Amino acid sequence: MNKVSLFGVIILLLWGCTEGRNNSSETINKWNDQPEMDHYIDSLMAKMSIDEKIGQTVLFASWWDITGPVSENNIVEDAKQGKVGAVFNALTADFIYRMQKEVVENSRLGIPLLFGYDVIHGYQTTFPTPFAMSASWDLQQIEKSCRVAAIEAAADGLNWTFAPMVDIARDPRWGRIAEGAGEDSYLGSLIAAAQVRGFQGDNLADEATVLACAKHFAAYGAAQAGRDYHTVDISERVLRDVYLPPFKAACDAGVSTYMTAFNELDGTPCSAHEHLLNDILKDQWGFDGFVVTDYTSIKEMVNHGSVADDKEAGEASINAGVDMDMQSGIFMNHLKQSIEEGKVKEGTVNEACRRILEMKYRLGLFEDPYRYCRPDEDKQSKIKSPEHFALAHEMAKKSIVLLKNEGGLLPLNKEQLNSIALIGPMTDEQKQQLGAWHTTGKPETVTTILTAFKEKLGKGTKIYTAKGCDWEGDDRSGFAEALAAAKKAEVVVMCMGERENMGGEAASRVHIDIPLIQKELIKEVYKTGKPIVLLLHNGRPLTITWENEHLPAIVECWHLGSMAGPAIADVVFGDYNPSGKLTATFPQHLGQVPIHYNMKNTGRPYNPKDDFTTRYQDCSNDPLYPFGYGLSYSSFEYSSITLDKTILEPAGNINATVLVTNTSGRDGEEVAQLYIRDLVGSVTRPVKELKGFEKLMIPAHKTVEVSFTIDAEDLAFWRKDMTFGAEEGRFQLFIGTNSDVEQSVMFELTESVDVDPYAAR
Ligand code: BGC
């Protein structure tokens, strides 16, 4: 546990503080040992035919209207015959209610359907993208955001979200980095658990909770060359050390479902990866929920070249541990024949069916199939409620990262500002602020930057606006208007970056810069000599090296959702002091990718005096902004680190303490970060690994003491012989403001310690 105490007379309890270590929350994975449920499902399954059991493993997207099918796929008719057990992309409580009623009342056994949807960052009240939210390093706020999403989705009839995406992403070319929590497994694990708690609450049968789904299992973020759906080929060690921890954390937090990944891993598509699904997830981690495939990934195995045809794909998939087939129809069309031919055991289908029925039971659907979708004005009134917008506003402020602020240009003083120019495609944009995978998010819920600036600034400040150019293309016809606006204003705020669909699925890019036309406009405005504040909107780290060299102020605003404008205005005009920190490294140049803070030292670590060390001829190894980086309007100083002891006994612990002083006259938040380096290992170890953090509110001119406790378990990794544990020897411990921290102290672990890798944490 971390300890924070404040020197001086301030009572810390008055101030916010988010703990970053040791997820102490109780697991909600409590569907073991449930005799009543077992009894119910045993008797139900005794009545089910093999076709009806297979039907439970079938999931289709909704194309249905009460008057009949709206496509060739008549899922309601199929569900009435027990051939479909779950539906996704069906929307509104009323529609879902009608569909559920039709199936429950007209099928032989009346088994209710599950209704899934991609509720990724909010339902109708849209929160910042998950990557943006991760920059808050605020687990409680993230949990609350998922809670709101669940409340709204459940009020509208849904009972299952395909979130959180917990894929570690170390390659910014990959568009889906926008959907996750960045590059670090430790932070990613804490965020994954917070998201699961937020979506599922303490009780799945609560009408305001939904099943969560940890996706995409696994290592999807390691797609070669950052190209979506591409091959993944990583070692078992990297898989276990880097990519699996957030999935394990989701399991420990009680996540109900997992979604397989599209990619292959070590030559086997993840939807038929027995080692991942049966061995690791179900046997080693003891996961008792169900596994759904990602979309048509079973069918895609034929393209992968790992099976000859659809039927074989279905067999490989269910035998490997998949329980539900999303959208390919292969389980529906082929499983029965596979059983008859002895290629799939009936018991395997029984188990998949049971796992799915258990989740329906947990949701309370057998007690009341309409629990989620029965029209209910009280529940519906919560959708887009003022409280939800207030939380979205709070989350958006906390997600913003101040990247540069030369000469204290920010915050702008709204009392003294006579004129301001707002330039760029995001200036008055609603839809693009919703971000990738906003699904049900509505553009009209978004308060734009321009609207928020108008509200914030009095009549005394003249606002000049010009779009200047589009997101991409080569139309320069708006440049003249933008330059004219810039010339008339005291300060220019440029609202630039990526369109929302430049991130997310199927949105890989080889240029991870601000698109060329916008960059050209920035350079033209720069020539006017006016002070420029760049507001960046993007779903991934960008190579903004030129902007960093030339512009005085840069604010990372991501895609912040419904309350983007007010949150940005709060930061720009100083009503909120920025506190976000990057959760993925920003490279200087694309050629450095993959670049992440926890790389290895190599046998030839960089040495400026020696050409034959690891380096580029045309760029330093340094990132533009490191992981964990972010500025504040306050300034902070760290004292040297004190250890209570330098010898760590196997069952003991060490306390590391620093004092963090706010040396400015403005209250501010700082994320103090703890990194550790294991100097010698049976396999090489990263140069630094995040092992703890503490988000502190430090009043102006005050000092806070922060302590981190380290024990042997914190030092565990997959050792050379693929056992898990900590190795004796020397460790370097760093505490500082970002991953580039240099100040460190040493301690020693006296003996190697075995740690159970599968125990719930
Ligand atoms: C995505 C998943 C998503 C699913 C259902 C797939 O294309 O990869 O993340 O949950 O579609 O919409």
C-alpha cells in the first residue's frame, strides 16, 4: 500500500488521491459453488436437444424488425427454433423487448437471449476514448465512466458489452491503440480491473450492470508493422510478461466473458488457440465465464490457412475452448455434423452451452427475461442525465495532457484577452470529438471547442474562427481566411489532428503525423509570428517533432467525447490545472517504432562516443515524449529517495519514500511514478518497469510525502525456465515524474522467491 502524508497544516483528506498499487477490491468472480444455479441449469439442459444446445453458442448481429426480417438472416425465427442464443447490435429497450418477447414466448424452452453491443466509452453520454481516459491515471474516475456506460446501456435493454479492450499496444501505427490503455502492462492491468468493476458492478443481476468482455485474447496489439489483423509472432515469455497481465487482471476482477482476437499467434489463429483458451484462460486462470469469437474469425481461419473449410474451422475453434460463435454461422451450420462424425465431443458443446446459460442465469434473465429491456421511464431518464454529463466533463478534463508550455503561455487569461483566433477542422466539430468506436454516441451531445470558448469568454474578447482546411486532402482554399483570422488575433489556438476514424479498427497508418495539409496550415500560421497554442486531437501517439520545436504550447486533447469543448476550455483558460500523463511513448520519428519505455538495454547500450552502439545515424534513440510524461501549470520537485532498508528478505518488504513539493503558487496534481530495474536476470530484464504510482493533489508551496512498499512478488517475472518468481540480486528503484526519471537507489533481494502466477490478485 502506498502512504501519502502532507507536511504542514493541510489535511490531505480534503484533496483527491488515487491509489495506483494493489487492487484491493474484492473479486466478483463468484459463480463457483452455486448449487441453486447448478440445479437450475442441470434441469434445463436435461430438457434441451443437441440442436438447442448448439443454438446457445450462436450469436448474430440484429437485422430484424417486428414486421419481419430485414435481411436474409432471420435471427428471430431461428431463435424461436432454439438455433440462436444471443444477439448483438440490437438497439433500444423497446426493440429489444419486442425481440425478447417474441423469442421467449414462442420458443420451446423460452430461453432468453443475451443482447450485446460495443459500449466502449460511454453509451449516449460519450466519454473520452479509452486511450485518452488512461492518461488520467485515475482508476476511480475510469471505473465511474464505465459505470455510467453500463447504467445507460442497461437502461436501453443491453446486458453485455464488448469491452474493455485490454490489449497492450506498443505500435502507434495500429489504430486500435485508441481503444486500450496504452503500452504498459502494470497500468493496463489496474485499468482493466477498474473497467470490469465499472461495467459489472458488484452484482450481475443488478439491472444497472452488464456483462463485460475482455478483448481481444490475445496479443492483438502486437500485429506486425502495426497493420490491423496482421500476423503476431512473439515469444511465450513476452506473451506472459507483457500481453497477458491485463487479461489476467480482468479475470481476477470477475470479468464474465472474453473475446478472441483476429490474429494468429505462433502460427495458430487465436479463435482456435487451445494453449491460450483451454490451457491458460480456463485451466490455469480458472475462468468460468464464456469465450466468444471476434466477429467472423472462425470463418477467417480458412484464409489464415490453418484449416481447409468452414466445418474444420468450427471444430478447431470449439475444441480449443471457444464457447460462442459471433456472426460466422459455422457452429449453427456445422457443429451437429461434427459431433456425429466424432470430431467434436458432445460434452464440449454441453460445456459451452452451460457456460453461456450460467451467464444468463447470473444476469437474472431466467427470473425475468425482460429485466433489462422492459420499458422503464425512470431508467431511461438516466440516459444522458446531467450527472452523467458532469462525470464525462470530469473525465475529459483529467484525460488532457499538457505537452509543452513555453514561457507559461498557458493558461490564457480570459480577463485580459482582447482577441483570439480559433483555427482548424476540430474548431466547431461535434462528430469527430466522439472518437473511434463511439457507436451509439450522438454528435448533438457534443459541446464543441468554439461553443465552449464562447461561453467561457465574455463579450470583451473577440473570437475569430476559420476552419482553414479539412482533415486531409489538398484543398488550400481556406488558408487565406485562417491566416487573416490569425493576423487579427492576439493568440491563435489551432484545433488539429486526426479524424475519429483515423483511429480504431482497420485504421492503421504509416504516417503517424498530423496529416500533411493541416501541417502545412500550421506552418503558414506560424509564419505570422503569433503565439500558437496547438490543441491536438488524435487516437494514437503522433510524431509532432516539428510542432514541438516551433510552437510554444501543445495540449493533447485526444477525442474527448460529449464534454470535449468545456474540458478543453477549462484547461486553456486555467479553470482546471492539467494532470494527465501519457500512457504510450510519442516517438520523434516513425522509424523509431516500436519504441516503448520498458525496452531492453542490449549488449551495446547507446554511447555518444562510440558509433558501434545501438543507435540510428539520423535520429537519437530518445522519444519525443516518454511514457508517463505530462506537464502541469504547477511545478513539482522531487527530493532524493529514502529506503527504510536496502536488503529485501523473501517475506519482507521495503518502503521507498520521496517528498514531492509543489514549488508553484498554484494547487496542482502530480502522478508520482515508481519504476524498478532488475539488474541481472536469468533472462534479460527491461531497463525500467512501472511498479506503482500515486496521483497526488499538492497545494501551492506545499510538500507531500509519498511512500511505496515493494515486496518480492512485485519483482516476479517469467524466468528462464518459464517458472514465475523473483530472482535474488540487485535492483535499481526510481521515483519521479515520468519514465525518463534518472534518480534512483539500490536494494538487494537476498533469495529468489517463487510466486504463484495463477493466484488471484
Ligand atoms: C471488433 C470487436 C467488436 C466486434 C463486434 C469486431 O470487428 O474487432 O472489437 O467487439 O467487431 O462489433
